[in-house]
Amino acid sequence: MSTAATRTPGPDHLWSVDEHLEDILATVRPLEPIELQLLDAQGCVLVEDITVPVSLPPFDNSSMDGYAVRVTDVAGASEEYPAVLTVVGDVAAGQSEPLHVGPGQAARIMTGAPLPPGAEAVVPVEWTDGGLGEGPVTGMRARGQDPEAAGGHVQVYRSAEARAHVRAKGSDVKAGDRALDAGTILGPPQIALLAAIGRGTVRVRPRPRVVVMSTGSELVQPDEQLGSGQIYDSNSFALTAAARDAGAIAYRVGAVADDAETLRSTIEDQLVRADLLVTTGGVSVGAYDVVKEALSSVGDEDEEGAGIDFRKLAMQPGKPQGFGSIGPDHTPLLALPGNPVSSYVSFELFVRPAIRTLMGLDDVHRPTTRATLTTDKALTSPKGRRQFLRGTYADGEVTPVGGAGSHLVAALALADSLIVVPEDVVSVEPGTEVQVVLLR
């Protein structure tokens, strides 16, 4: 499915954010297209242009419940001098043999029903007596399909111009028009359009299957009792939700204990349902950095240069990162740091673009903008590192939320953007224009 890029820098190389991302995007390849039923294709990306085979609507039809008439027969009609027409029957949506409207005649017509031959306009039922002879009515009286039951006369109290309340054939799209372009993500409106033009299946790139797992013997699942030195596993929930938000089908694996063999076995078990694997935790230089221990020696026997490469990035938070491929299908794996903010920022910068690339999208990044920094004091940033601070953005201004600590989950929950401080900047004064990555 994907092949690993050649990673030539040595073990002491300090990777830039851009270098690391470039390496990921050079490795990950869009998934192969498949044919899916419409509802199964929701959230997928089209790989073909869709041309309209039949005009929408396919025939002239009424936009109102009322009466199909000839314009000359209702010219000058008023409540004082109504036009009295003979009702020749009902025209309902889906009716196969429409009536013919001749001089002095009208046909009761329902919304969406085809305009019958001879008719030139539709007068809403509210402009008539509904055939009751008791002045203007507020709605259509129920009738049977039998023309005899819809007979009699109707008084029309207003004139109508040609084509009034008529939806013209092809007024939505015409046969031969381009309905959807390749690269379109299929949401509910697009699926509605495909169904409306008669497409029951469509060729798309499937939504990537992303498996997320966190590591750490200290991690406890929510709703369980915390023991001494334990914390709740939030990373796997955050990253699974983020993967789904990016468009993936995401599977969350419960936290894996700090045991290299257990982690290696768990990853191998998950390969069968993964187009992309994401781990969080265990990638630094600590004695219990199990991901690094478990995967440093793992490679693809038939793929030179494959395997997982652990590296240091010139960024804060998120300095330790891992990336490569694993298993017989060379499944991409991104190993993220364990601190909650570090893992989430890393996801937004590296994993989300990988997911969007698997989907076959051209634009894989979050939108960015420039904004004025609103803060009480200057922001500081370590020299040589690109810093990403949480912020809230509105009306061209961005305000920092919380501090720079990579454990501040509560501040992360309030943020809707990331403030980017370049590598060569150590201080940012209030009022300075900064780059902002928009997260919502």
C-alpha cells in the first residue's frame, strides 16, 4: 500500500517540522479506489467526475398545490369576477398518463406533479375556491385518483403569467452537466445529488482505517478506580476522535502496558484492520520508552530502508517523534509523544495530513491565517525550535490559552487554534502579527 521514504539523516540530526512532514507525505500514498454503495461512500473522496445522465427535474412540474391552467383562461380574474373553469381531473406526482388541459379547463395538480399538456401555468389553491364555491380556500381538499371524483368547476380569483409556479425541466441541472468533480468529499448533499441522478454506486477512495493505541503502565481507563501513581488514559480518546474528525474510520485500542513484547504483539494483531497506525507515548529516551524499544528493530524484510525511525524535531511541544512502516503491507506508523498536548499538536501537524493524503485529497492541511497577538506580556520561545501555543482566534486577533506546558489538557480544550512562533524568534510582543493554524 505504501513504501517507506529513504531517510538519510543520521541519528543525531535535528529534524525540522517541515522535513519530518515532507518525509511522511513522501511515504504515504492514497488508498486504491473501490466501488461503493451510496451510503457506504459517505465521507469518501470521489475519484471520477460525475456527469448528469438525466436533467433535474426531468420534466416541467408544479411547485405548488393548485390548478394547472391556460393563461388566457384566467386573464383578468378577480374575486369580483372570477374565472370559472371546468376541472378535468387530478394530476398527482408519479402519474403516468397526464390529463390534457383544453380551453376553459383546469386540472387539479399536486406539488411535484408534471405540468399536463395544454397547461401553461399553475395557480395556487389559495387563489381559488377549491371547487367548493364558497370563496378562497386555504388548502387542497383530498380527492381520489378517479377523474370523476375530481370533476366540477373551480373559481379562480387571480390571473397568472406563463410558467408561474412551474419548475422547468433541467432548471436544477441539465443532462450532460458536470454534477460533481473528482476529489469531492461525499457528504449528505452530494449523496442526495447522486441518488437524484440515478447513481446507486460510486467510485471512491475508501476512508482510511486508523488504529490508535496509547502506552504506559500508569494508564487507567475512564470509569475505573485510580490507584497510586495512575492517571486516566486521555490520549487514545483524543487521537481517535481527531482521526474521525479528519475523515478516518478510527479504532481505539486500550492502553498497552510498558512491555515491548506485548506492544509488538498488539501492533501485529492490529495490522489486519489498519491503513495507518498511531501510537502515543514511549518515544523519548527514558528507561521505559517501550515504543522505541519495541519498534526500533522492526522492519520490512523486503523493503530497504523501511522500519520505524525515531528522531528529534526542532519543535515545542513534540520534540520526540517516530515514523516508518511496518508489516507485510508496509503500513505507515506514526509514533507520537505521550504528553497530551504534545500528542495532539503532533497529530494536527503530522497525522491529520497523512490521513487526508490516504483519502486522496489535494489539500491536506488545516487552514492558516495571520492574526494580531492579544496578550498582557510578551511570549517567549526557545531559540531554534518552532513553538506551537494554544490560542483562541476571533476577528483577526488571537489570544494565548494556558501556558506552554505539554500537560495542560484543560487549556487545550478551550483552544481553537495554534499560535506559531518561528524557530528564529525568542520573543513575541503584544500586537505582533503571527501565523495561526485554525483547528475548527
